[in-house]
Amino acid sequence: MTNETAELLLDKAKFFREHVQTILGLATGSFVLSVTFLHDIAPKAQHVEYLRTSWGIFVLTILLGLTYNYVLSIYVSVSGRKYGNLLSGISLLFHLSFVAAIYYMLRFGTANL
């Protein structure tokens, strides 16, 4: 692998890692904030099953994000060989789970307006 190719691979990996870290931060913050909200502000909320579903999916999102970062580290260490399809699959599941968690959180929110 040439020096320019290696540099390009590292730049891509850095971009994807930062993107995943941003979504991980959003998922973690949403999870913690909603737990606090339910515990302190709305103990008698309706349709709590939406929020609990959201929590489960947020936990899945967080685990997928951590897995993605781990596989990305391996991908970079083997100079971009293999693992490309695995990263794409994890990324797809990661993003879909984040959107699903937000969807259920919004359903909970609108049900309690």
C-alpha cells in the first residue's frame, strides 16, 4: 500500500469514527435524559412501552456503535483489506436502530402531550 493510499484510508477512517462518535453521543444523551425525565418529571406517563422500546433500541445503537469503532480499528490495521462489507452492515444497523429509537421516543412524547 502506498503512502498516499494509507493516508486516504486513515482520513476516511477518521471521518467515519467522528460520525459514529457523534451519533453515539446523541444516543447516549437521549437515553440518559429520557430515563431522568421519566423518573423525575413524568412518573405517571402514559404509553411507557414506547419509551422502554426506545431505551432498548438506544442500548442496541450504543453497542453497534462501539462494535463499529472496534471493527474500524481492525480494518485500518489490516490496511483496508477485508471487513468492508462487515463495516457496511454494522453501519446500516447502527443508523437504522438510531432512527427507530428516536421514532419510539417521539411516539412516547406525542402520546403524553
